[in-house]
Amino acid sequence: MAHLINGVCWTRGFRVQRSGLMSLYVYFTTLIAALGLAAESISAAHGKAREHSAAPEEPSITFNSVHLDGPYIAMTFDDGPSEKLTPKLLDLLAAHHIKATFFVIGENVTEHPEIVARAAQEGHEIGNHSWSHPNFGKMSDDGVRSQLQRTDDAIKNATGERPTLMRPPYGSITAHEKHWIHDEFGYRIILWDVDPYDWKRPGPAVVRSRILKETQPGSIVLSHDIHPGTIEAMPSTLDALEAKGFKFVTVSELIRMAVPKASRPSPQPGGNASTNAIPEVSPSPTPTPQASPAR
Ligand SMILES: [Zn+2]
């Protein structure tokens, strides 16, 4: 506070007088006290300004989905690896030539590092989903830091690379945590926009229909490779998504495809018909209607 008062009041407001009349020093020290409140509000205003200027960066730290042109989506699987289910899922993804993203639990990584290594080798992305799945929103910074660091290390040991993505368990994270985690670990915070609530085990048909109903271009689809019903739902879910024209990429690839909303060349018309949900693959920003390729 004292530093700010000096910075704001002395150097800007009273420099001329100070240099000319040293005897006024006493006057100014009294004035400083009087201006304390004003300086405080300046400080608050600065704080606000910083918050505001940081706000536009927020989307580059946290993602629920990605605004892009093209039929791209990211399938994400949390809480694994599971000894039995994750290899089955990896077989299925390989058969479809689909790249997905796995948000793994550190404890499970140390139990089955070979499964995480396989996923990474086969082109899937590995993200940090904490060590033991606690609620970050209710934890101390040190507790969160330890959860993330141990898992970061376990992933590095298993795959040779450190993750660049993090998903907080339950999606629970404070704004403060988002920022220091991003600063310290370099992570992007990945949430989701499609949630089939598969952890409630509603059955494969429901998991599939929920995913098919909600997924749109740029979607980040949440599910869990620790529930048998989810793995059971996946063959027909992936078939149906492919039939709708969707293409599958990792979350980091999806983020790299992001385009600013303002500069989107061809905004989609409103409506919820499934035909509208599938964009044409038209990477050129200049409209070339005749040359528009098929999905
Ligand atoms: Zn989870």
C-alpha cells in the first residue's frame, strides 16, 4: 500500500512541488494519510483493470468446447486407466483410426503404466486428472499442487512426456486455481460440453443417445473408461458419429483448430436439425460455393 501511495501520489501528482520546496515534505506526509483512501480505490481500480484485461485470455486457459470450422470433435475418457476396459477401448479406437484424449488418475497410472504408454504410443493424448480424484474446489493450493505434480510425474514416467492438459475432478475448480495452475504447470483446463452422465450407469443405449444428441462441431465429449456400459456403448456411438460426418481429434488438436468467433467466415444458420449440426469441410475462408466439397 505504502509503495502504491508513493508511486501514485508523489511521482505523478506532486513532483514539481517536491523538487522545489523540501519543506513541504511534512505537508505531504499528512496529505498522504488523507489520500490513503483515494489511493486504495485507485489500487482497487487497478486490480479490476487487471482482471478485466485478463478476462479475454480466459478462453485460452479453459475450454468447454472449441469454436472452429469443420466437423471436428474430441472424445475424452476419464478416471482410468482401467486394467480391463481401457485396452478394449484402445482396440476399438485403433480399429476406427480415432485419436482420443485420456484424463488419467495418477494412482491408476502407477498401477498400469503400460496401458498409458500404449495409449500415448497409439497417438492418443494423455491429460492430468489428479492423483486420487479429490474436489479441487475445496482444497488448499498445496494440496492441489501435490495432486497435480505427482500425476504429472507418473505420466512422464509412463509415456516419456509431460501432459499439457488438466481436467479437474467433477469439473470443480476455482478461478484462482485455474490461473495459478496455468502459470505453474502450463496446463490448459479442459472441461466439456457433452456429458452423457455415464458414471450413473444409465446403460449403453442411453449413453449413446445422449452423446449423439448433444455433440456438435467443436464439442468435447466427456465419458469414463472405467464403466463397462460406456465401453459397450462406444462401438455403435462411434459408428453413428462417423455416419454423421464427425472427425475425431485430440483435445490439443481441437484447440489448435480454434477460430475467433468474430472472424468465422460462414456462421451456421439457427435451428437444431441434425443437418445443421454437421458442417461442410470448407477450410477456405473465401466462399467458393461451386467447389464446396462433400462431407
Ligand atoms: Zn473424473
